[in-house]
Amino acid sequence: MIKVTRELIDLYHKDDMRVMGYLYEDCAKYAKKYYDVNISRDKFARKFIYSNIRWEMDNCSPRALNNSAIGVFIDYVNYDLHGDFTPILAEPDEEDDYYPDELRWIGQMYAYIRYKNMLTIPEIYEKIDLDLMRQIYVWGHQMSMSGAYERIFRVTDIRFEKKG
């Protein structure tokens, strides 16, 4: 395993933000196009955080971070789901109530917080789960990533201990 350093985080954070943004926003499109299944973007976003592929991304695996969002999605299906979409299938009456680009922003913000604090996404998710991140999106998506990041810590009692 690669030792995660500030230099590696600096090198890969833009790739992480790009992949997480497109992956979260477009996962249902990828599932339909490549596997002809209807998945819940909400279930996907909540499960992916704890996946083996996300673990590789958190550990700066070039294989994961140099990949496209589609490639990461396919790896997730193969290595985490083993081709079984059951945990993330959309219910027949399930409605996707995300705003356009909301999940893209949320995925990017998780990666940005990771970059700023050198934490894993699951460590961040323990304090800022998807429901809270959706609340932050309402006011944060019109700001720069750095501005939204700073405001999160100004208006909440959330604190992280930085690593490294």
C-alpha cells in the first residue's frame, strides 16, 4: 500500500473531485447504459463511501484516481457489488429528488474536504452524512469550494483533526 502523504493528496485531489462529482451525479445513467438496470443515486451515494474502490481512492491508488468516473463505476460493480445490484436498485415508486448537479457538487465537496484535512471519505461522512451535505448544498453550491468549505466550519460545530 502507498503511504498517503500531503504531496500525494495535492497531486490527486483534482482527479478525486472530478471522479466523485461525475460518479455521484451520473451513476444511474452508467447503470442504465452499461447494465440496463435502474439504480437509486441516493443508495449508491451512501454505499459507495464505504466501498473497496473508495478505499483505494482514499489511499491514492493511481489505478482508481487516474480512472474515469465510468471506469470507477464499473470497478465498483465488479469488485464491490460482484455484479449484484440488489443493494442499490431503485424501488419501483422511488423518486429521485436531487436537484440537477446536486450530487456532482456533493461528491466534489467530499473530495475537497478530504483534500483539506487528509481524512478518508468515511471519516468525513461520520460527521457530515449525505443528509447534512444536502442541507449544506442549498447555500453552498453557489459559492466556491473553498468558500463553502470555510462556511461549513463557521456555521456548524463540526471540527476535524487534520492528519499529516
